[in-house]
Amino acid sequence: MARYAVAMTPAQEHGALPPFGQPARPTPAALAGKKRPFAATPSPSHATPQVSKERREKPRRRNEEISAGGLVIDPSGALGLLIGRHDKRGRTLWSLPKGHIESGETPEEAAIREVAEETGIESAITRSLGVIDFWFMAEGKRIHKTVHHYLFRMTGGTLAPQQNEVDEVAWFPLVEVSKRLAYSDERKLIASFGDLKNLI
């Protein structure tokens, strides 16, 4: 059998290249520098999806305030009671008497108490006028406020503005009450009933 001598280059002698006729094997250095094709691996069904930091954060508790009050009608059925507070310009802003519901109170109980405290007038509830809710800012916090409104009839007492809380207390003809109110939500509520005498 004939034998053939295979000539090898210096690189082949040192193992850098294979003999002629044999497939080349990549060296470790070559493998290190070679980019392997990317194989996408599907995420398991239980994997947690990536979400933004804002969405991961727990929702903030919103600050809630609940108050109660309303409109007091005098014994003659012709006048309505409003409270006044002075703004920075010295103007009197008229509104319905109301205040926060204390622990253990019902809205009705709080309304009667607040009316007496702010105006000096004792009263009894005759019916509900509705609920107003709105948002406002206080000390850098956004607050959601709900106010329960009632219609009252006067049962006693005398006008006496609550010290450090109310600047004025006054009776106005029922036909003028909605126009006197400084806040649009209260104006709309009272105006929605038309002639207030029909509610007495």
C-alpha cells in the first residue's frame, strides 16, 4: 500500500491549523470572540411583567372629609339663615352653616349641632336637600369633601356668630338666598328647588 507524506505548515505543526483535508476546529480564542445567534426564550406564564415604578407603587389613600349642615327657615317661613366669613379683601362671603361630622355622629346629628354652634340657632331637620362633593387643596394635600345638606325649621335660640369661626350671621328673604350664596355648588343646590316656600 502506497504511503503519502503530508507536508505541514509551521502553523499546523503547532496545532493552530489542522492537517490538510481535515475540518478546522475553532480555538478557544476564536470562540470567545465569536457572536452566538440569539435564541429567544419565552417567559414562563407565572413571570411578573415589567411595569413602571409609578404603577408598582401602591395607590395613595385619598384624604376624605365629611361635613353636614344646611338651610334654616325662620318660624314665619319667609327667611333663610346664612353665615358670613370675611375674605382677605374684607368682603363677606355668605354660605350655608355646616361643619365636620364627629366620631359616633350621624350626618343629621352633626348638622343640627353645627348649625347651633355656628349661628346660635336651635333647629330641627324637616328634609334632606341633597349632597355636594368637591375637591380642594389644603397644606399641599388634595382633599375630597362630601357635605350633607338639610332643610331645618328654627325651634329656638338667638343669632350669635361662633367666635373665631364665623364673622356674621343673618336672615335673608328666601327669594334672595340662592343669589346671596358665594359658592356656586351651594347656589345650584338651593336654586334647584325653585320656590323654597314649597319645601316648608
